[in-house]
Amino acid sequence: MFSNIGSGEILIIVLVLFFLFGGKKLPELARGLGESGKEFKKAKKEIENALSDINTEEKDQKKITPSREGSEEGGEST
């Protein structure tokens, strides 16, 4: 998404942010963004783990319960 941004564009963005928020607010803003990113990654990891656990449980359930097709085909011969 931002792979085409060069160093000149980054410098302009930083200068605009500096003028908008001032020197004292900019570190607070950066810290807040960093913490938000960390929380987002943590939540993403928790969701991925939960989905992985659900998939594992479903696979285990399929292994435990026999399928109906297999029991019908392998039924008694008369």
C-alpha cells in the first residue's frame, strides 16, 4: 500500500505533522500509534489462535465420528 513512498515524501509528511501537532504533541502521537499497532497485532494473533483451535477441534471431531457413507457401504451382505 505504501511501498511507493520515497524518503522525500516521508520527510514532507513528518514536517506537516510537526507543524500540525507541534514538537511536544508529536512524540505522544507517535507513542500512541505504536501502542495501537501493538494492540492490533496482539488482537490479530489471538483471533488467529482461536481460529486455529477451532479448525483443530473440527478435524479431531471428524476423526472421532465415523461417516455415514462408510457405514452404509460396509454394511452386512445378505
